[in-house]
Amino acid sequence: MQVRRWVRWVPPKLALALYLLFALIPFGWMLTASLEPQTSLYRAHLSLLPNPLTLINYRALFTANPVAGTDFPRYFLNSLIVVCCTVVLAVLVAVPAAYGFSRYRFFGKDAMLYGILLQSIFPLVNFLIPLYILMQDLGLLNTYASLIIAYLTFSLPLNIWILKSFFDGIPTDMEMSARLDGASAWRAFVEIAIPPAMPGIVATAIFTFILAWDEYLYALTMISTSSMRTLPLGIFAYFSEGVPNWSGLTATAIAMSIPVIVVFLVLQKYFIAALTKGALKY
Amino acid sequence: MAEIRLEGIRKTYTSRSRDVRAREVKAVLPLDLLITDGEFVTILGPSGCGKTTLLSMIVGAVPPSGGRIRVDGVDVTDADPRERDMAMVFQNYALYPSKTVRGNLEFPLRMRGIPSASRTQRVDEMAKLLGLTALLDNYPRQLSGGQQQRVALGRALIRRPKLFLMDEPLSNLDATLRLQMRTEIRRLHRELPVTTVYVTHDQSEAMALSDRVVVMHQGAVSQMDTPEGIYQRPANLFVAGFVGAPAMNLLPVSLASSGRNMGCTLNGGSVAAILRPRVPLAAGGGVLGIRPKHVEWQPSVGRTQGPWMSSTVLETDDTGDDTLFYADVGGQAVTVLERRGRAVAVGDAIAIRFPEESVHLFVDGNRVEMEDVPVSANVV
Amino acid sequence: MWRERLAGLPYVMPAVLVVIAVMSYPFLYCIYLSFRATPSYTTETHFAGLANYGAVLNDPVFLNSLLITVTWTIGSTVFDILLGMGAALLVNQLTWFRGPIRAALMLPYIVGYVIASYAWLWLYQAEYGLINELLTSWGVLSHPISLLSSLTWALPAVILVNIWKTAPFAMIMFLAGLQSIPEQTVMAAELDGASKTRAFFEIKLPYLRRVIIITSVVMTLQNFNTFTIPYIMTSGGPLNHTEIVSNYIYNDAFTNLDFGGAAAASVVVMIILMVFAVLYVGSLTRRQPGVV
């Protein structure tokens, strides 16, 4: 009886191990490359252990290399500013909107709600051309603002969707009793409705962060001066030389991944809770 | 149909709780139970007493921390639920929503490889037995609670399992339906006498359905006896207070012996009863139990004498059929059930008496056996 | 909810205005542009009727990109669902290390398309990439090849990258679905003698129907609308074999400087997607008694 148990136990665990391997090997391989000096990359070897181990590539990140066009600290800063502003603004705009759609009835509500959600089925390229022209006319090319505005907007459909379902799930009793106690609608919203919705708000922030940090197309289009580049663009600089600088590239990629991974690991339960709610809402 | 034997079955949960005392939770203390072929045994107790854990161990969902389970002599303790040839009815029916009633009833037979013609016949038979023939092509979602429960019963019984388990199956039904289904279950058990273990917190269900009742409290067996035994000879304070509605009066008394007799005095000073225990008791404290319906009372005329105690009515609760009222006897509240229709009003002065043959005495929580002596011997 | 008809408006206005400005207006402007000729040497445009549409719909490169995109989408989504479901089933059974394993499996999704593209570029690297190393040392290849330049293998290769990145989303959705299946019903099936596989297909799957449909639709749309992976890894090559629709539109606009044509192509894509969306919303709202 016990032997049969063991035999049944193994294949699933093996399959899981294989998938884990599949998921993580690319990271491991990049990490190894980033920890080796450039010269040792160019011999064929099949080991995950860096040999010899060196931090030279990471140190190189911190010094700008105008010749190669790589300036990690600058790009990191740009990404950070853009993404943080985006997240803050996205939350500020999406939370009241989701609350409004959840709690109120007004003329055109369905049209607005579904209109917002509907736009998210189209590829981002579609909006790109007119937006590019618009930003050009407004003189906003090559500014943080152009990206922030775009990212903020594209995150709205998903954010409003998640937050609305959170608000729908919070009973209105407490808000009603606050109103009866004399609170204004706004105060009821801020002080009574928002606290229980915090998990949803955090999830929204995470989604927006991940989305904006990784965004490439709009950054590619709106930004052409190298000093304003965000990280996704910055990595590309390593390709501009004849032979791509894999050491620098992998180090940059790893460094670029770290903030997102940290944010996710710390807040993952909110992230997963929000996705779970979305999956079961129907 | 089979004989089930539980030997030393127990379950302890260990957690890594900060509080050392809360670390080991003894959900079920070691117990032995023999259920004979075709017997209907109910495991009765309040929530948290371990009855569901016990059931889960029998069916194989939870592995026991110790002990063995034998079905017809075969040790199934390590077997998967699939292999135990048991069937179960759940509180929320657990029907397969994507299948029709026929599909649900058929499922166990299909899984065992029973050929199609035979399946259809058995499904039709079972449907007829349960009154489901008209509903065979409906889906669970289209059925009422009672109908769903009957489908659940049918699905469980259709393959004639060795053991039939029911986990509070009637709790989700409304009161009238519950009574109806209770009769159904009794009838079913007569037609198909499968060995049955039934779990509930409703003591009237336990009394109505079972051949034997196992009362559980905080993981341990309080009493294992026929329904009659549980009701008329509760072994301890817990069973006494749990079985019977309205609940038995449990009144603290002090005990003083005089010869072979033992006098029980309530806190207020009235002598509630004079009893003759089989084994003489030391003086001290105890608990006197008497069911509200056994308390005798009459309107007070003048001084009370003899075994009667004077009392005032505190509250009345007229349910239409009977009247339940609370009387103050020397500071102690006594619940009385009046079934003959006499009028009772708050503030009435009445006299109360506890007939010796209806009185139970508990010392240190356990029942004290009395001598069978004619009542007259206890008159003071 | 309260009946003050206008009271809710201030809450939603910022969001609505932003969306109108940044999405609706470009949407309409795009349609407008699609009917105008946009010569590259000037910012003047003039009305051109259906000329752009004619050009686009007859352009073999566009039609090719549609084909590639459909292949890409179906290939990615199908394996996303399969892999996601498999992973969800496996992770759901775990008793220890469930949290860390789940987090590790989500990493590809979290780091984003850009990192995914560069990581796999390194893996596929013609001389030193892991893939080549493995294949040569196992004797499958006699010498390292550049997968991304191969006419037959480039598309599967980039699809694999997309699957790698997007499958965890399906996994999470299905994990949630699995956890919503009532335990007692599964136990009932077990007691009735169902084996693990039969229990999955006959009992569990009906409960998962909705989440599978929703996940499929969402992922189909997401996959159809990707841009980054082919752009970074192959620039749509070799010979347009990995050029998906988003790449086509981008190239048309910013390399060929034909905004009008690109706009027309965008509109064609939007129409296709709207038809798709309508069809699938229908299957969600269908409610038969036997459907869970």
C-alpha cells in the first residue's frame, strides 16, 4: 500500500520540478552571465555557476558610459519617477471612479463604465499614432508627462474593474450609518469605504507598477533623447555596438528586475487575492 | 452492510502556536466503538465536540493519530476513501451540478463498472423508493432542498455500501421539512437496513432515528446507550443537560445523610428530595436534576408542608400547546412545563414538589445510582 | 444606492475625462486618419476615401502579419491554458512550500515582456546560448544555430517566450477556480469510486468552465495585442515571419511614415477584435440548467 502511494506521488512532483526549472532557468542563466567577466562568456560552458565570479558588471552599471550610450543610474531614476508618479495618479483617479461606479447611479453610467472597459481590448499601437501627434503638438515629447499620462490611462480599465468589484463586495451599511451620523458623502467615502478596500487598492498599485515598469512601446515612441530614457529603452543601448555587450546587458536586466520582484514578493498576497477575486466574480 | 469496529481511534492536532498550551488540540480522545451489522448509530454532540472529526476519520478524509478501523474484520485504516466501500450524505448535499438526477444516481454505479442495463434498472428502483421518478431529468439547481437531499440519499445508497454515513444532513432544511425527512430516513433504513452512522447536534433527531446514541463532548464519549437510556438515565451532567428539550433543571444541592437516606437541600434551604443511593455518599455538594415536565406543582394554599416547597412564578412562556414557566424556589430558578392547560401568571404563589422517581442526582459530574425503594420509605 | 442622480459624477469624472482624452479621442482620430492620405514630406493631409483600406487589405505584408498574429495568438493561448491548468493542479496539491513555489512560478509574469525578451535572447544566442549548448551537447545539432534567424523556427521560438511569460497568469486564475470547487462534492465523487482523472473531467471541470472561458478570452486579447517580444527579439523577421499586427502597424507608421495606412490597419484590427469580443460575451451569458 505504501509503495503504491510513493509511485503515485512522484510524477506530479517531477512535472512541477520541470516547470519550475523552465520558469527559473532564464533568470539563472542571466544571473550567471552577469556575474562573469565579459571574456569568460565567450567560451562554451554549461554550468550555472559563475566562473570566475565577479561583480565588475554591476559596478559598471553605476558609471555612465556616454560612448556606449548607457547610463543606468539615469535610466533607473527616470523609470522610478515615471512609474511612481503613474502609480500615485492611477490610484488617485481609479479609486474614486470605481467607488462612483459601484455606489451611484447616474445618467450614462453604463455607457461610461463599459466604454472604459471596452477600450482595453484594442492594441496599444492603435492609440499610439494619434497620441504621438498630440504629444508632439503639445510639446510633451521627451518628457515624463507624456509617459505618465499614457500609462495612467492604460492602467485605468483594469484598475477600475478590480476596485469596483472590491467596492461591490463591501456592504453599504457602514457608509449609510456614517451618513446618518452627519458625515458628508465624501467623508463617508474616504474614512469608511476606503479602509476595507485597501487590499484592492494595494493590488491596483502593484498591477500598475508592473505594467508601467515594463512598458516599452510608448517609451520607445515618445522618448528619443538618451537622457530621458526609461530602463526598458536603456537596455537596448547594449545592442547598439557591433557585438552586443551581454555582460552589461544581463547585469542591467537583473538590476531592472529586482525592484519589481521585491515589490511583488512583499505584496504578493494582495496581488493574488485581487486576481482570485476577479476569477471568481462571475 | 457490515460490522464496523473502531479501536482506540483518536485525533490530535499539533500546531506551532505561540501559546504552548494551545499547541496540542485533542480533537478526539481514544474511543472504542462496535457497530453491529445493520445498526443505526448516532453520534450526538454540540459543535466542536469532535463528532465531525470522528466521521472524517471513519470515511478516510482525515487520518487518525492512532487506533484502527475495521470493516467486517478488514483493517481499512490506511485505505483511501475510494476503497472503503462507504457512502456519505453531506449537510449541503454535494450533488454534481452538471449532471441530471439520473446522472447523479448513476454515477457511483458507472464508476464501479456496472453495465448500462443494470444501472438503469437500479436507478429507476431507487428513484421509485425515494419518490424521484418525475425528477430524473432535472438538474440539482432546479430542485428544492428536500428533493436534493433525497437525491443525495439515493446516490449514497444505490450501491449498497458497507457503511452509510450522514453528516448533519437535515440541518439545512426548514423545521417542517426536517421532520418529514426524518421519517423518510427511518423508512429508508427499514427498507434498506444498511449499517449507518449519523452525526447531528439535534438531540431529537438522535432520539427518533437511532438504535444507539454516542454522546460526545469535547472530544470524549460522554455516554453510549440506547436513546431511552440516554434520556432516562443520563450518565453525567453534560448528557443530562444536553438531551431533552426543554433542558433538564440542574440545581446545586448540598447533601446530608440521615441513616440510609440522603437529603438534598437547595441553596435557599428547601429540602428538594430525599433519596437512597446504592452506595452511601459522603456529605457535600451535588447537582439535582429533574426534567421540567416531571416537576409537580399546585397553587399554594396556606403553609406548605411535607415535600412541597413554596415558590413564586417569575416568568411565563406560553407556546400555545404548553406553558413553560420559571419559578423561584428560595433564590433558585426552576423551569416547569405545564401540559394540562392550567393557568399560570407571573407573581402567582405556588408549591412545587420533585417526585423522587423522577429525580437524578449527580456528584462530581457523574450520575449516582439510586436504590429501587418504594416512595413511601422516603417520607419524612 | 442613493438616488442623487448627479452626485456620483464628480467621482468618475477624472477617470472618464482622462480616458476620453487619451483613448477615445485617439480612437476617433485614428478612424479619421484612416480616411486621409498622409504623405511623409508634409503634415498636410487630404481626404483619400478608402484608398488606405484598399492598400492595406491588398498588402501581402499586412495579410501575412494577420496570419502570423493568429498563429501566435492561438499557439500562445492554447499552451497558456494547458500549462496554466497543469501548474494550477500541481500547485493546488502542495502542502509545503506552496507559497514560495507559487511565487517562483509567477516570476516570468512579474518581470515583464522586456526582461523576458532579453533573457530569452540570451538563451537563444547563436554561439553561447543555453539552448544551443544543450542541443549540441545532446547531439541534436551538429553545430550551434541561430534559432531566431531560422525561417521555420523563429516563430515557434518567440511563441515559446510568450508562453513562458504569460502562462503564470492562467495558473493563478485556475488556482482560484480550483479553490472554489466545494470540497464535499469532490469527496462525494471519491467515495463514489471515481479515479483522480475521472473526477477531474466529470466533476471538477464543469465548475471550472466559467474561469476557463474568461481566462481564454482575456489572454487571447492580451496575446493578440502584444508588441514587445517580436520587436525586441526579431524585429518581425526573418522575412516578416514573426511580424505580428502590432509590429506591422508600428513599422508602417514610424518607419514607412505612412500614418494613414497605419491608421487604416488599426481600424481593421479593431473591427476584428470587436467581433471576437461580442461572440465571446455571448457564450458567457448562456445559462442552461446543467451548466454550473
